[in-house]
Amino acid sequence: FHNVMDDHSAVSLRANFVSRMSHELRTPLTSIKGFAQYMLEELNDSLTPAVRDYLEIIFDNSQLLNTLFSDIIEITRADVGDLKLNIGPSHLPELIEQVAIGFEAQGAKEHKWIELQLAPNLPPALLDTNYISRVLTLLLRNAFQHAPPESQIRISTQIVDGTQKLPFGAPSDITLPCVVITVEDQGEGIAAEDAELIFQPFYRTRDARVARL
């Protein structure tokens, strides 16, 4: 018999270590970001163009690292079931539109566009706006990566009040009625044998590995 407690303890220890490490690394990172920002704001007129460019690179990358550390901490919290959600009523169309606006520049550059098909009169939905925004952002980022040029990415919503109306593969424990959000692109899609495996950590399909995506 396999003792799953050993696995659970290992996951917990790893999560605690990664979380502590991320917190420790944030301290010097805050100083780097703060000093770069100070020099850009206070010494701007005396900086040469090259030095200003270097400082902006330092500042931008420190912000990127801070975001990555935040993601690591959230992932480790999710692994051990310690993710804190701030759930409240939210207006989904406004949230979706705000996320979509963030991809307008990328869409213009890559000749791809987002089409919104949002059901009218959607009721307020109970959710954590921060995490749902991040989920939508990741889905759209993935869609842009796989969608061919000159194609659209569709975001649609619908109210579902019966299990027969749920999309294929939806969890069986969904509380109804609910709102289903669909992000659809015109890329190569996912093979049926990969549909369940893609939710495993670090899993990538064979086609994605071949294409080095």
C-alpha cells in the first residue's frame, strides 16, 4: 500500500520552502526597484540616454521578477490548499472587457483580434475578480500564442441552468445556475488524448514540444 501522507508532507515542505525563499528574495528586489525608480525620477535630467535606458531595464525587470515571485507564492499556496479567495458579486462583462483591452496592442501587432459575445443582462456572479482576471489573461495569452495571423479569438458567456447545457468535460459538482465563459481561438487545438494531461504540472503536448512553444 502506498502511503499518501508521505507525498502530502513532501508537497507541504516544498511549498513552505518555495514560499519562504520567494519572500526572502523580495527584500533585496524591493531595494533594487526602489533605487532604480529614485534615480529615474530624481536624477532624470543629469542622466545620459544610455544610462536612462539601463535604469529602465533594471526597473522593468525588477517589476517582472516581483510578479513572478507573487505567482510562485500563490501557486505554492494553492498546492497545499491555502489559497485565500476574496469572493464577492461582480459584473462579468465589465471584467472581461477590461482584460480584453489589455490585448489590443498585441492584437494589432500580430493581426489578431478579440470578438466579445457576451450574453445580455448577465446577473452579478460571485467570484474573486483578481483571480478570474488572471485566469482570463492566461487563457487569452495562450490563445494569442496558438492562433494563426488574421484570425479572431472569441470570448463568449452564457447562463446555464441545467446540467444538459454544460459544455463537455465540465466538472459534475458545479452549482447551478452559473455563467460559463468560453475562450476560443482558431489554433491547432488539443488532441483528445492530451485533454486531461494538460492540467498536470509542466505537461506540454508533443506538438507543442516539437514546435518549441
